Amino acid sequence: MTYIIILLGLVVGSYLHVVIDRLPRMLGLAPLPTNELQKNYNLAWPRSHCPHCGTTLRIQDLIPLFSFIMLRGKCHYCQQPISWSYPLMEILTAAAFVILFMTFGLSWTALAAAFLTGSLMVLAVIDYRYHVLPDSITLSMLWLGLLVNLGDMFVPINAAIIGAVTGYLSLWLIFQVHKLLTGRTGLGYGDFKLLALLGAWMGWEALPLIVVIASVGGLIYALYQYFRKQLTRHTPLPLGTFLAIAGWCVLIFRWHYA
């Protein structure tokens, strides 16, 4: 069963990379491909193609992880390097799915957690790259979190509702106070919605630990950027990335020790 979970994780990871690559283009955050590839651009069209030469890829070029190994990390047509982000996303998703299986077993809870995991991975990468958390993911997953907890799957529904409200309002209040004191915006509305999403899935009691872990992660990242001389007072930090990572860690941790 573990091998099946790994294969499923590799396939899902490959699709998540498609979403990470295409959704920002659909939202105008990144340039669309040129020429014919711009027409009706979405998650399903055009077919997968080399970002360098634009050639449509063969089925054997699209086998998660194995194609990257067989092609030795280069496009079959133009021999340009294939980004390591492809196999990395596939491997991380497979590893996450194995952890979910070990934590929740083969259950509806594991399936719901897999949806949450995939969404958090996409949000983490997009926020890191573009400093945006798409509403199409945050809001839909917020409502899904409330729906799955109607049956107390992760937490009682009252804790989920309070978690969603508390998650949003807590960061919104910090945003307003910071803006009042400094005249600048220190957070984005996407961060409010992401914390509300996590509250809807894991309840209000999980939020303090999520915020603490995310803050520590953000501080470490800021120090790293500072010593690399890549950080200024106007450099945006991807808080959503660290909230997503912290949320997933707390999901696994709380289920183990609940």
C-alpha cells in the first residue's frame, strides 16, 4: 500500500506543479507563453510543453520523476535543463502523502487532509514567488474546511467556525494597528484568509501554535536574507509560505498527540 501512496503522491505532485506554474499566469502575475499558446490558456490547455522550445511533450516525457531521471534532467528536443522544481515537488508531495497515510490511515480523513496538503503546498510556493495567495484556493478551502468539520472530522464545527473568524480577525487587527502606527501595510489580505482557512480546518485552539511556528520560520528566513544582503525595510516577506508550512506541521502534530 505504501508504494501505491508514493506513486499517487508523485502524480499529484506533478499536477500541483502545473497549478503553481499556470495559475499565476492566469491571474496576470507572470507572462503568458507566446504565440498560439496564449489562446484560452488554463490549467488544462495547452498541453504540457517545454518552456524553452515550446515543443509539446510526449507521454513518456511526462511520467512523474522517472521521466526526469531517464532524460537526465534535460528536454528531449532542445536539451535545455529541466527545472529541479518538477521532481522536487513530486518527491515532497509523495513524502507528505506517506506521512498522511501513516497518520490518518486509509480513511476519508486522510483524503480530506490530502486536499488540504496539496492546497497548502501550492499556496506556499505561489506566495514565495509572487507574494500573492489566490482567493480561488484560500476561499474554496476555507469553505471546504467548514464542510468537512460538520461531522467533526478534525475538530467540532463550533471550533472550526470560531477558528475561521478568529484567524481572519486576528491578523486583520494586527494589520490595522501596524498601518495606524507606521502608515504602511505590513500584511496582505491573503494572509488573513489563509489563517482563517487553517482555523476552519483545525479550530481556534491550533492558531496560536501556527502563528508562533510561522513567525519563527519567518524570522529565520529574514535573518538569512539579511546576511545575504537581500533584505531591506521594504522587502516583502512571504508570511503565507510560513503559515502554510506551520499549518501542515500542526495538523500532523496535533493528530499524533491529540
